[in-house]
Amino acid sequence: MPQLLYVELGVTMFMKTRPTTMRHERLIRFSFVCLVMLGTACGGGEPVTPIDTALVAETPIAIPSFRILFQSDRDGGFEVYMMDANGANQTNLTNNAVNRYNDRHPTGSPDGSAIAFRSDRDGSPDVWVMQVDGMNQRNLTNHQATDLDAAWSPDGSQIVFDSDRDGNMELYVMNADGSEPRRLTMNDALDSHPYWSPDGNRIAFHSDRSGQMDIYVVHADGDGSDATRLTDNPGNDQFPSWSPDGTQIAFDSDRDGLSSVYVMSVDGTNQVALTDPGQVDGVPSWSPDGSQLVFRSQRDGNEEIYVMNADGSGEIRLTDNEAADGNPRWSPSIAR
């Protein structure tokens, strides 16, 4: 009689389930099992014990080279957290809740060694930086004005941020050590939430200079006079995020009601909604390989973090608690 050999193939995938008795969603790993018929012509042999696939059925799959940074007030004040790409190992990095500081808007350096974030622990909001393990936290801007929303240049040598130090929110660029800040945009409107292009040549941001929030791009080494408007509709378009291959920009928009996640070509064409406008989704960020987008959503009553494929399919909830988890940003090559 032929014998059966169970061979587990190295193929895994994520799936979202909605149990009727549980509020949260689960990540389930499926292992594909191959049945190989071994006939007597192959020499027979002793029966092989089948692999018990039930042992791995509930195991979340970590992607070591990708981590997600986010902010949460689950411990009291807002703190910077890091988690695996599947939501596992959610770790508080700043640990300042006892002081009720606001540590927000984290963003990882391109080499994965450092995290820039905003903190008001010295009195006013400043751009801070720390090691990826939360050590060596230090103030980079150290200014009495409001400095927010840092983003690294692709080579890690510079940081762009927004500040009202000259009267209203404008974009500034400084060296990664906080030296030599220079003003990039100059107008009476609010310019905020900058995001560097992968080639380092341009910076996307949102601005209300046209009357409502729209997405603009400007050359990183210029004087801001060449700012180009990419979106133009009655709604608010904000929080741009450049795709790793430089061909698309993700953003959120309330043009169809409540905010939802959109993508468009870098010239502003082909604007497509990826999520339902009734769910209050926003602040998207691309995975380093461009295959997924992480974003925050209030669809379940409070702000949580979700991930989906770049085409809007396969939405998975990553956080599940009564606190506000938001402003997610994917970071590459962060090692614990």
C-alpha cells in the first residue's frame, strides 16, 4: 500500500477573520501541505509522521526587516511605540507617560538606526531624535517656537520639518544633527507634514494656501517658489506619503464625506480612493517594498492602526485597545 509523506512548503499568508464572539481580528498563518505518494517502486520505507499544522495555525508571522512606528496614549500621555509588521511586540520606546509629555509623529531614519519624533518635554514642541531602542533621546531643534512633523531625507543626512518660528507654519530643512536650519517655504498659509521623495529631489506636503488643504510638491534644494499644487477639489487633501518607487503619492481626503485613503500619480493624475469614505481613515504610509499601506482608522469607534495591500485589498487591524493609536509610519531594517 502506498505511503503518505507530508511536506510543509515555505508559503505563508495573512488573512483577516471576524469571529462572532470576539471583537478583535486575528492573523492566521496557513501552511500549505503537499501529499507525496511514495509507492513500492520507490523503495517503500518506514511511515513518516505527519506534521501537525494545528501547532502553527494561530502563530502571527513577523517580518523582521519591517517595523511600524506609531503614537499611542494607552499609558497616559502620548508615547512613541514600535511593533512588528503584523502587530506583534508593541513596545513603548519613550516611556514618559508619568510626566504627561506628548511624544508623537515618529519617523525612522533610512538606515533604521534612529527615530525622529516631536516632543514638548522641554516646554514647547520640538523635533527630537533617539536610537531605535529608545535610548539617547535628545532635542534637535530646541526652539521656543512649535517644531513638528519631521521626515528624513533618503540618504539620512537631512531632516525636513514644519515650524511657526517666523510667524506661521512653514517648511524648514536642517542637517540630521539639528544644525543649519533653513526656511524652505515662504507664504502666509499653513505648510505642514512634509515627506521626502525617494530620489531626494522633492518634498511633498499639505497646505491651505488655496483655501482648503491640498497636496503640493517643492524642490528640496530650492527657495520654495516652485511649489506645485497636485490636488484641487472642495475637500481637504492632506498627509502625503511618497511610494518607495517614486511613482505614487498616498494621502487622505474628505472630498467624499469622512476622510479615506487615496493614491495618485506623482503629477496629481489618477486619484483613486482605496478605503470607504465612511470610516475616517487617514495618515497612510507605504511599506519599504511598496506592497502595503499602513494607516489609522476610527471605523471601530476609536483610533486604531490598520494595514492593507497597496491596491486597497486585504485590510487587517493591527492594534486593538481603548486608547488612541495613530500616525503610523513604516520603517525599514529596524533591528531589535
